[in-house]
Amino acid sequence: MKAQTIYFARPIQAANAEQWSIAGIEALFKLPFADLLYRAQQTHREHFDPNEVQLSTLLSIKTGGCSEDCGYCPQSAFHSAGVEDRKMLDVAAVVQAAKAAQQAGADRFCMGAAWREPSAEDMQSVVEMVKAVRNLGMETCATLGMLREEHVTQLRAAGLDYYNHNLDTAPEFYGEIISTRDYQDRLDTLERVRRAGINVCSGGIVGMGESLTQRAGLIAQLANMQPYPESVPINNLVKVEGTPLENAEELDPLDFVRTIAVARITMPRARVRLSAGRQQMSDAVQALCFLAGANSIFYGEQLLTTGNPEVERDRTLLDKLGMYPFAEKH
């Protein structure tokens, strides 16, 4: 078998207590389902209130026309998914959306833009958006593609709380999904963010045709970061017509639950978020994900370009499970 590669960003803080091998993580995936969930729930309860969930809302501030060729993304200019290239929203529109999200119970507001990296002009607008949303008393998050040092400095000065930049998949599978940037580009951006003192939000997408070993490789990359991300979004591929992955084989829902559990065990203090693909999940599968250690969701009816469960459906589900939003408790 070909040796699996682990790429490491330069250590920024003290090393994690445990380093995870890909083989060790794959062994977790293969545990009996009940044993895996029991271990994940134990880990979860050591660090979090098991009935509390953090609600984040994601807004696309610049949609379509992206120069990257990510095989899953309908916003790529390389694909014919019918997503129009739209100009960036103004600050007032973003603040209005943030207020609505806050009134609906969200405590973190994430602003996403479809580009390879922001321009100087783009950054001026983003900085104003971050400041305005923070003035509402919400946590702020942004996902803007690759960042240079000057970008990170500006975001830090604006008070950005979290920066999202997903690894997407294992390095060995990455070239099957994206060709316009390499894995190290992503790690370099995350290193700059970490060095600036901004919290890291980084996860990946499962169900893109990766093997179990490659799924374990993604978790290994995240868990072995020094330190691992504060937020870990786990996305289940949303297959969009016109993208290269529109005919990808469906991931078994229990395999998705296993991914949540393994993320919880290997990154015990992280917020593990149910992200894209949740609209297609039954209430029962979502309940299993919470049992496996998920304690954050994207909340609202739209992600960047794909649908999300309606607010009332989420509220009803949380009520049925006896769960409550972080913002309401605090």
C-alpha cells in the first residue's frame, strides 16, 4: 500500500495531547456503531453541555464567477450550474441579514465570498462588514478564499473572530477534486490566520467518492493541526447539476454519523458543525449526529447557494430533542 502523507502547518501553540495516525483514525471508523457513539458521547460530555447547540448563519456576500475549479461547487466559473456571477453586497444589506439571523437565534454570522482571494478593494468592504456585524454583538466569521499576510492583518484589526478555510478532503484525493490550487495553499492560509490570533474554522466534505482511508486522512489532517481548529464543519456533498460531482454515489447516512463521531473523538474541544447537506437528512439522522458529538449547525434557509432546513423545522427538532441554542442559555 502506498504510504499516506500528512502535511503539517508550522506549530503555533502547544502541541495537542495526542497525535493521530491515519490507521488509528480508520480503526475508529470501523468500531461497532454503538461503541463508536458511546465513546464519542463520553468525549462530548467531558467538554460540552450535551444538550446545547451553537447556531451559525451563513450569507453569500459575493456569489458566482469563482476562478477556482472545485468539483463540488456550483459557483465555479468552470461549471454550468446556473449560478449567476453577482456583485458583492453592500454593508447595509449584510447588516440587515445579520440582524435577521440574530433575531432568529443565531449567535455567529459567517460571510462567504466566491473568489480565489480578495482584492484590496474587496477587503475594504469586508472589513466594514465585519465591524458592523460585531457591533451587533454577534461573533463574526468570514470565508474569502486564500489570504495573504496583509489580508489577515486587516481582518484581525477589524476584530474578526473566526476564519473559515476548509481542507475539503485528504491530500491524496485532493487533486481529484481541485486543480487550481494545491493543498499547501490551504495550509498556508490557515497558518497565517492562526499566527494572527484569529480562531480557525476548518473542516471538509464527505461523499465525494473518497475511500474510507481518505476520509480518515482528512480527519487526521485536521486533528493533527497545532492546535486543531476551534470549529470543524463537516459537509455532506450536495450534488448540484452541472458540477463534476453531480452523479457521485450517495454516502450512507450512518457513515456520515460515523464521521461526526470520529471528529468529536479526535478533536474533543472543537465545535463540530453539521453543515451542507443537512437539508437532505432526516430528523433521525440529525439526532444521531448530535448524539455523536455535533454541537453546531448552520441555521437559516440558505447556505452560499444550496438550501438548508427552515428555521421552524430546526426549532421543532431541537425542541423534540430537548436541546437549546447556545445564545439562549448565555
